[in-house]
Amino acid sequence: MDIHGSALVTGASRGIGRAIALALADRGFDTVATMRDPDAGATLAAETRGRLQVRRLDVTDPSTFDFPSDLRVLVNNAGVDTDYLPVEHANIEDWRRMFETNVFGVVALTSSAIPTLRANQPSVVCTVTSSSIIASVPFFSAYRASKAAASAFGDSLRVEVASFGIRVVEILPGPIDTDMFRLSTGEQGAARFADYRPLADVATALRREHADPRVVDPAQAASTIVDAILDSAGPMRYGCDPVSLELLDLWRQCDDETVFAMTGQSLLDQPGESAAAH
């Protein structure tokens, strides 16, 4: 993918979103870093050698959606987390809040952006999910379910918009040194429940052994993510750190690209009025 036009990143006030916005600006995109509170991005423009502006955008409020006319890259990064609880003790309101941002917000923003992205093809929709959707991580059911829903959304979207010159990319981060990652360290909420404490203790120990020592800086992850956005011949899904890359390699023993070739690609190869019209 050549570099020109604009890129818009949601949830860019901190963490991976902030790093992606800076990396896109450094690479040459006119970047719009969006967030619910623009004051949180007050210093962003001074942190890049490129062109970057900060705007307010809340993915749960369509009245805040505003796309540059030359938009070519949309990065769906905004997301929320919740306490890690057993399903038996889940707070369904927490699930609703999480799906409102992590799923419905992604769908609403992406559907609104498609006409602009189609007009500026080739273009990219990049959605940040989580490598945790690959593994059966206990007590992460709400977060994993929301990210898996966003992942499945991307599978269908990929087929629907391919003929418009819009490429769909999914990033599945593992342990990245962000506020969200640090808040998830320590004793899990599930440990409050006697029946689940032994499993919570094991899960915490395994994380400290295998994930925490391999945490990656957000800037390093963002560089890999921008490479993926620019990789026009690449697959749909990418990792951006050692843990996520290993999990994706394991998952691809049942290769998602083969599944796409057998299902989605066969649909795209069929002649029809829609394809002919574009």
C-alpha cells in the first residue's frame, strides 16, 4: 500500500492506539488521533515528526463520527475491559458495556466509514482484537467474547468489501506494556470465590511465568502493526509481539487463509451484478 491520504485511529489517548497514531504519522499519513477526551492527547502532535491532529470521537456516539474526505486507513482500536470473573459470577451489565464499545462501536464506525474508504481505494480497515481469543483463558470470557465477535465481523467484512478495494486487517496483540495490561496483573477477581481460587492461582502463576516477562513496548508493537497495514499482499491476521505470533502460528495449523480460500474467495470469484457494477 502506498502512503498518502489520511488515517484515523480510535482510542488513541494511550497505549497501543496512541502508539499506532504516532507511527502512522511518522510514516507519512495525515493522521487523526481520536479519543473521548481530546485533552488526553494534548501533547500528541508534538510527539511526531509527521502530521497529526487530535479529535473527539466516541465509538458509542455516532454524532461524533467525522471522517477526513481522503481517509484511507481506519484503525478500530478503542476498547474497554472489565473485572475477570467466572461466568457463574458474571455481571451482565459489564458484558453489555463491553459489547457496546468493543463490538457495536466497531460495527457502527466501520459501516459509516466504508463509503469514504471505497472512494479512496486502495484502503484498509484495521481492527485490534486480542490473541486471547485463540486460547481458552479462564475468567476472560467477557473480554474474549467481545473480541471474538469483532474478529468474526472482520471475516465477513473482508468478503463484502474486497471488490471495493478495501482490505481488512486484524491485529491480535499479546502482552503489550499498556495501562490495560498493567491493570490486569496481580490477583484476579476470580480469586475472591473459593471454588475458583485454585484455578485463579494457577492462571496467575502461568501468566507471570510465560507472559509478563515477554511484554513488548507499545511503540515496537505499533511499528509492526503499521507494517501489517501497508502489507497489501499479506494475510488478514497479524501478531505484534512474541506471544501473539506464537499463538497465531499454533492456530494456523488450521490455516485461516485456507478456510478463506475455500469459502470467502470462492464467493468473490463468482460473477454477479454487484461485482460487475464495480
